[in-house]
Amino acid sequence: MTNVNYEPSISYSPYILKGMLQTLALRNFRSYDNGLFEFKPGVNIIVGANASGKTNLLEAIHYIAVMKGFRASDKDLSSFESDWFRLEAMTTDGVRVAKFRSDIPQKTMDIDGDVKKRLLPPYSLPIVVFEPDHMLLLGREPERRRSYIDGILSITRPGYKSDLTAYKRALAQRNRLLKQETFSVDQLFVWDIQLSQKAGIIAAARQELIQQLNEVCQKKYQAIASSKDSLVISYESTLRADSYAEDLLNYLRENVNKDRIRGFTGAGAHRDDMRIMLKETDSRISASRGETRSIILALKIAELELLTEQTGKRPLLLLDDVFSELDGSRRRALAEALQDYQTFLTTTDADVAVDHFSHYNIIPIG
């Protein structure tokens, strides 16, 4: 299923080769009853018509890397009228086999004979996804930006995902109490303590990550946009960074009636945001379409470099039909940035992509 036009132009070091994907076999996964694909270092261009299964292949790659899809839930990844799927990959680190059954339900990842029911970060393959929906990152929905930051931290910071899960659980319990006709102060205080403690940990990690992004994104933006405009990224919260947990606990105590009236908790990590100032103006309000694309590209390239530094592995890069969203200069900027990464790029028109790469592997779908 592979048509190769590839001659490596660079010498890949062992550092780069960690976790590189070589083959992937699919059984009962989305539109694939059976599928077998071979991949090469560098750029793999997945070409096919709309609805031919290109994104499904990217979803399979994502699943074998981190044991979940980037769009659908596990139960929706099985092919039609099937209650199970199986993925088997050969990487430069060894063999990975993912299995899922919805009737039990159960999922496992077998890594060279070591079977795991949960995939902790040390066993995951770092991966970065770039799809058209990410162009909406600077929209008015702060949830997108929180999810973006939390996704990076879940890979790079041990324990972050567990802290975030615990925070969301405490938040749900507190909001449930707020909606009841009667509840005791002691009942609420238990969740207030848990909520403020976990929020302090989450906010500190987010602030540190955003500081790291801020240190590199301006130069990347200026290079992509051929501009000298300033770009500043900061953490936006109603609570002070140096006393976040304490300030939140005080807020929760002092605003019980206000929160009870509206039926939800009005401050905390679930309400914070990432602010990106372009030319000293909030990009959520003033950035043009082209400026927005340059900002998103700068963030994604910074994400690649950060994951490489934090995990010791170069991430797999999934580009789902994003070249069509970019103009020539931004395509060139992205192509230059990803040349050292194993990339999986989907497109309906190979000519859109191949002009930007001297070496590539064509994978026709359908």
C-alpha cells in the first residue's frame, strides 16, 4: 500500500530514531477491516479523496502512540458492526500492540510483551497533532486554549494528568452540591480544600509552560510572518500566581452564596486562559486571518521543540489536511520546521505538499 519516493538526505542519530514508526497493521479500526502500511523517516504524504480513510489512519497512529484517538472515543474507533479493534506497530524501539473490546469493556497496550492497561507518559510516544480545528485556538472559547496547554503538560510533566483528573472530580462534586437545595458548610469545605490544592499545582505548571512558550514563540512568529511585531504569551487568571491556592480557597469561602445562585464555581483553573498579545493587542480580538495562522504555526513548532527537549524523543507529527489552510510562505515555514521529524501529512492533492519537500514517501489511500 506504499509508493515510495524517498532517499534520506540527512543522517538520523539514535536520539532522533527513538520511537520512529516503521509499520502499522490495522484490524477493524474505523474504515479499515484490514490494513498494512509502511512508513519512512521524514515526511509520509497520505493521499486520497475525502472520506477515503486518511484521517482514520492518523487516528490509528495517534492511538498506537498514546493509547487514545485524537478525535473519537475508544468505542467509536471500531469498524462498523464490530466490537473490537487491534493495532500492531513496529517502531525503532520495538513492537506495540493495542487491543480494544467494547463488550467487556477493556483496552490494553502490549509493548514488547509488557501488557499495560494504562499508558503512562514514559511508555507513550510523544506526538503532536495539527488539524484545521486548531486554527480556532485563538477564538473566544478559552476551553480550547486550556485543553492545548493541558495536553502538552500531560505528556511532559509526570503526575499532571492525575492532578487534572482529581481537580475535575472535585469541581464536579462541588458544583453538584451547589445545585442542591440544602448542604452543609462542612460538606462544601472538603471539596474546597481539594479544589484549591489541585488548582495551585495545575496553575503553577501551566504558568511555567506558558513562560517557556513565551520565550521562543516571538522569534518563530517573526520568522514565519516576516515581521518584527511583538508577540507576548501570558497566563490569564483572576487569582495571583504566587498565592494561587490560598487565594482560591478564600474565594470559595467568601463566594458560596454567589456560586450557589449561579450553580457553578466561578473561579479556579477551569476558568483561566492563555492570553496572546500581538503588537500589544489581544490577538483574540484583533489578529487577522494571516496573523492567526502565523501564531498557531509558531505555537505548534514550539510545541515540537519543547516535547523533544522534555521527553528525549522527537515527536511524531500528524498534519491533517493543514497545508490547504496555509499560503505559500507559511507552508515553507512549516516544511522547514518539520524536516527533522517523522511526519504524517494527509492531503487530497499531493502536488500541494510535494513541492515543499525534496524527499518524501507517498501513501495512496483508496
